[in-house]
Amino acid sequence: MSSMNRALQLLEDWLFGALAFGSIWLALILAAALVSSLLVGVVLICGRPQAVRASRNRFQARTLELLLFRHDVRVLCTACGRILAANAVYISQLFWPALVSALPLTVLWMHALAWFEHRPAGQGHLTVLELQLADEFPVLSTPVEVVRAEGFDNIVGPVRIPACNQLCFRLTTANVNNAEITLRVGTEEYRQLVPIDERLVRLSPVIERDRPWLQLMHPADRPLSVTGPVVRIVTHYPKRTVFVGQWECSASFVGIVLTGALSLLGARMLGLSLF
Amino acid sequence: MNAEAGRTCRQMPRRTFLKAATGALLAAGCAKPPAPSAASGVQRMIVLGIDGMDPQLMRRFIDEGRLPNCQRLIERGSFLPLGTSCPPQSPVAWSNFVSGCNPGGHGIFDFIARDPLTMQPYHSVSRLTGTSSAMPLGNWRIPLGAAAPQNLRRGVTFWEELELHGVDCTVLRVPANFPPTKTDAVTLSGMGTPDLQGNYGTFTYFTDDPKHRSREVSGGRIEKVVLDQHHVRCQIRGPANEFLADNPSVEVTLEVDRDPVSRVARLVVQNTTLVLAEGEWSDWIVVRFSLMPYAVEVSGICRVLLKGVHEPFGLYVSSVNINPAEPSAQISTPPDYARQLVREIGYFYTQGMVEDTHALSAGVLTAAEYRQQALFVHDERLRFYQHELQRFQQGFLFYYFSTLDLSSHMFWRALDPGHPQFTAELAQAHGDFIGSLYERVDQAIGETLATLDEQSWLMVVSDHGFTSFRRQFNLNSWLLDHGYLQTTGPAQRAAVLTGFPDVDWSRTRAYGLGINGLYVNRKGREVYGTVGSGDADRLIQELVSGLEAVRDPETGERVIERVFVARDVYSGPYAEAGPDLIVGYRPNYRASWDTVLGGIPRQHVVDNRDPWSGDHCVAPMFVPGVLLSSRPLRSSAAKLEDLAPTILRGFGVSIPDEMTGTPLI
């Protein structure tokens, strides 16, 4: 899983890194195009377009039959069953490509979210850093120290919360491109990079201990050590939004809509008629 | 049609011809009329509304060299004391300004009005109107029509006239304009815009201080909380839920975890996590109140102040403002303007009266904390103004600053050694606050002066001045003790009772409501009216002479300078809707807080022990406003209602008959 993460990161760093100074819309369209081409490719390879079309036609025919012969008692009695059966066949034709594409799509989107879900804090903005400690390291008796902090105007904390065994800091970012804080919790040191600008960068809002499925969910940074006192580090970055006209939307939502639109367009261009 | 034109028509395909004809018709119908040629050569006019700028204080600070830009403006153009409205209250005064007429023409007579059919008071500027019928559905109710706020100010505004004549207008935060008048101008509502609870500001203070108990206070609520393992859940109150029976308030939870030792805490509300140290204010927090799960929600914004972390814990939550990015009521024209502003400058206060004077009066905010908040407001307003000024090229721009007014109300006691709330420590710590605000206003004037050219005109307008408010007069107590007001039994002379407790309307002849209003209980107007039209004039004369003779039993001074008869000072279609008499107090006196809402305390004149220590609701001649102009003015005396005609004349636009003011150029 780690190798896959690293490979995807390399690909995306190369893809989106070039757009760091460019438009968020361009990057979104590029990401959506990448995911949708994968989706269409999987459907092309795993699906059977002729069979899909045939089953869809059969389903439409059954519906038409019911409309045309609704005065016929025999049709009325059997139509519902036949429509349901045709529908089930149609869905089953789509099931296999959907299943095959689900895993790579999820992984790809998780990686894309690391770019699009959040944006870095702006200069002078406030960011909250939360550290979840393991149960065997009670927050009140575990020593915490800021070893080094660069690129911050002000650091408030830690707030120690015994009820949920957490530590919080508030970081005020300064007029630099990247800020970095190093904390010593117990005997372990943790370094957290906080990018400061409006460019498109890969962010790690959540870093967890090294478990494959967690890496899949939060793929952007190296995982935490399994033996250390910190289980999870959460950095509260602001959500990245884009404006569609005057409406403010989440960038990842716009990405999903774009992916759907580009997938349908791609399928249509390749002669795949699913709907 | 000549031959050539006929040939052109014949050569043109029918569809193309129809398209062209439709386009031409649309262009003719929808395009703005050309801007009138301004007789005075004005292409660009800026009016800065500075609520509560006092001419005497301004002159004093100019003489001390603290207001260099005001000095430059006076040298360049002119300075006049500006006759204020009767009564000199901001909603009335600014309505005079925008409509160019007295209250009889626009219908706003006081902060508070009363419904003569129920005798209940309401805010005079706007009111929720619409159907209240709903279809019950178990615990839920489906409203069968939308209730909507209605702007109660009548009359035509000068910006509507300017827009009609092709002058682009931007009018920001002018009082008494909620919801904004429908217009093509860019407007943002100001004083009169409620918070999400529908009030003019409702703070909440969460504390475990044993000195406090949970209770409602004027303009807010104090909520006693218990911290369990350094954790507490606070409920932020939002709007009433119209979709549930009994309309309970919707709430969102704010979770606070404090450090067991250090003076810091973490706050979590919905998707927002904050870390605050003791004494710190938060940025804007967006809160969403769900009225119907997954279907209807209302969004608001608020700020919090972590007053204390340990012994005692204290968290002040400001009133929840309408979120300008997702406004639940119209606060701007065009409606998208507020949203666009959030994109450009970030969130901003939308509530009309922002500075939390109630929290200072209730002892929840200290004077220093109030000052911090007032400066947030002023700095935000200044940033907003600079943003608009930068892109303002031509047409008309109005911008309103409120901080000077509300801070003068709260800190006048630091300037007046005769005030019951004056202390040497207060004067030492905050005696210069009002002066520093004049300097900040002067900065805005300086930035505007720097943008003026030959075609520009800048006016700085304040609606009234200020005086001290040392003693309170209980008008209804005086009316009761002189037999004009009657109660059903022995009167409950408690200061906390408002809304005319135990008043026997069938024997009452006159009653006081609002800050300066005195009403005759007229037959045919009030639901339980007792005074016929024949007796009203005699009663009015009796009240005028009686009230003008009232003296303060402690100082022997006259309390009231003059009682104005409405029919002598008001004219216009709404003149009959207001009070019959307007009580013009002498400096240092004002109607008591109990009088405003119909309370009947025991004494007639009492000390004012509230931090709200300066006021302007006295006889208008004592508190004129300020008019500074970058161009010389023709007149040597001006009043607020002259300004709308002056602005129209400046752009060469004809003055409508409804505007009774006189142009100053």
C-alpha cells in the first residue's frame, strides 16, 4: 500500500505541482479528467457495452409494452415482474465495472482530496493543531515542549484536555511560505509542516499511525510511529472553496460533479451509451 | 418608409429583423436614462454619516490640533451646525436625511412605536408582517405563507430619485433601511437590522461565577454553567423555529475544554475549532441552525470573548448576526452584494447596532473589553469604507460610522465630573477614548479628501450632537400622580415592570411611550380611547404647561425645556400616526428607561446609574449635528431634511414635492 501511495503521490506531485501557480479550476478539471478517464477505461475493459445496451433496450421495451397494452389484463398482471427482471439484468451489467473501478477510484480520490479538500492557512491566519495521545500516555503527566518553531508569529497552548487525552496549539502563521513546528511529546519528537500561501499544495490535515487502511484514508504524509505517544495529529486547515457564479462550493464537490460530467462525455465519445 | 429603407427591410430575413427589432425595443426600455448634467458640475459625491458627532467637541478637538483633516475640510468649504430632527433620535434623524422631510412625511417618530389596537410597543423601524397560519403535522407545523420583515419608513429616498435619473448610487449602512428599499442602487442595511433572534442584539454570557444566576437581562442573557472535568457545553441560541409548535429557539452546542492549569481553552462549535487564551476575542465563527433537518437551515456569525478560564470561567458570546454570505433576510440590494462583499473583504457585522452597550450596562463586559469591541467595529467599518472608496469612480456614495455615537453614550461619564457614574479612575483610564474616536473618524475624512478632484463633493454629516444624561425623568409616574394615567388598582410602582402594567385605559387620558413621545388616549384612534377631539386641544395645553413647569426636586432645575405639539412641528401624510406631544428635555435630563416601554416607577426624577451616560434625546436646539462640506454652501443655517434636496440639486435632479427641505446650493 505504501508503494502505491508513493507512486500516486509522485504522479500527482508531477501533475498538480506544475499548476501550483495556476488556476484551481484548471487543476480540478485535470484531476476530474484523470479520474473519469480511468472510470471510462475500466468500463471499456470490464464492461460489455453491447450487453449493457441490449439490457437497457429490453428494460425500455418492457416499459413501453406496459404503456401500450395496459388494457390487456395479461400484460398488466405480468408487466411489473418483467420490468423488475429487466431492470435487474441492466443493473447487473453495470455492477462488475463499478466494482472493479471502485477501489482505484477511491484511492485516486483520496489522493486528489489531499490537494483539493483544504487550502493552506494564509499569512497571519490562525491554525489549530490537535494531537491525540495514546491511552498509555495521560496528557497531564506526559511532558510536552515546543522544540523549534519557525514561521509563526505566535503560538498559544498547549491546551491539555484530559477528558479525551488531547493536546491543542493555536499557531499564527507569519509572512513566509512555509512554517514548521517541532514538538517533543514524552521522548519522541514530531515535526509538522504548515504551508502558508494560497497555492495548490498537498496537505495532510490528518496524520495517523502506520496502518494500511489509515494510509489509504490519509495518504499525503508519512505515518506516525506506532510506538510513540501520539496516535493522530490533526491540523485544522480551512476548507478550499470555489465560486460558481456567486455561490461558494466545496472544491471537492465541484470535482465530483466535473468527474461525473467528463465521464459521461468520455463514454459518449467512445460510443459507450450507459443511460 | 423611403425606398432605400424598404429595400433594406425586404433584404433582411424576417427572423433577423424580428431579433433586431426586439433588441432595440429592449434597449430602449431597459437602459438607464442618461445622467443629468449637474448644474454644479458634480460628478462624484461622497457623504460620510458620522452618528453622534458633536459640533462643540469637534471644534474643541480641532482647536487642539487633533483633527487636521476636519480643519482642512472647513478651510476648503464650509462648516455649519446642522439642525437635527424633533425628537433628536437616530432613526428619526436619518429618516429626515434620506427622505428630505420631517417625521410626518416618513412615519418614523421614535425608536419605539405602539400599536393603538393592542397598546403594545414595537420597534418603529421594521416589523415582521405576514401570515401566521400553519398546518399542524404532529409536533411540526407547516407555515402556510411566509412572514417577512417590512421597512416601516415611508416617503421617497434621494437615492431612488438619483437612480431614476441615471446617477449610480452606493448607500451603505444608512439607518432605518431594513429591509432595504427596492432600488437599482447598491445598498446595505444599517441601524434597524436585527440579529438572528429578531432583536437589536442579544448577547449570552456563560459563567460559573457564584455571583451570577441564570437570568435574562436587557439585551442579553446570563447563563450559569457547571464545568465537569474542565468541560462545559454551552448552547448558543438562534432564531425561533417556525416549523415547530410553540416556536422554540433553535440552539447549537459550543463545547469548551479548558486546560486544568493554564489560562487557555479549546472551543468547538460545529465545524470550527478554536484555541483562545484568557482575554482573547475569536474571529468570526459561522454557526448553522437547523430548523428542519436536511431541509431548512439558517446561518449566522458570531464572535466570542474568553473572559475567564479559571475562577470564574466566563465566556461572552456576541449576538448571532445574519450571515452576509448566506443571508436569511434581505440585507442588501442587489441581494448578491452582501455575498460579494464577503468574498472581497471577509465576514462583517450585519446587525444594526453592533457595539454591545447592553453587555457593558449589565456588567458582563468591562469598559476595556467594550472598547476593544468598539474598535473592532470601527476598524472593520473603516476597512469596508476604504474598499468601497477605492473602487468608487462617479455617482453618489454614502457611508455610515456608528462607533462614535454608541461610545459617546457609554463614555460620556468619563468627561462629565457631575455625572453620578463619574470617577477619577474612569476619567484617567477612558477619558480620552471619545477623543481618540474623533481622530479615527478624521483619518477616514483625510483618506476621502485625498481622492477629491474638481468634480467631487464631500459632505460629512452627523445627525445630532451630545449632552450628559445625569438624571432620568419618569414621565408615566408624573402622569399617574397628576391624574392623567389611571391604574385598575393600587399601581405597581416597580422599576422592572414595563408595558403599562395595570393601566386602566378606560380612565386614562394620556400616556408616555418611547423616549420622547407622549400620546393622548384619543377616541377613534386608541382601542380604549377616552378623549374626544373637542377635549384633546385643552388637554394638550394642560400637559404642555404642566410638564414645562416640572422641576428636579434635588437640584431645583427645570427638567423639560419645551414640549412640542406634534401638529405644529410635523406635516405630511403620516403626521397623525405619531405621538401628540414630543417632550424636549433640558441637557442632563432624559426620559427614564422605564418610561421608554411604559413602566411606572415610584419617583419622578432619579439618578442615572447606568454606564449609558451621554445622550441626545433632549430638546433639539441643545444637540445640533455637524455639516462639513468641501464646497461652500449658500445658506448659513441648515437642517437634516435640507440635505436630500441638496444632493439632488448637486446632480441637477429635480426635487420631488414630498421633500420639504430647502437645497443649500
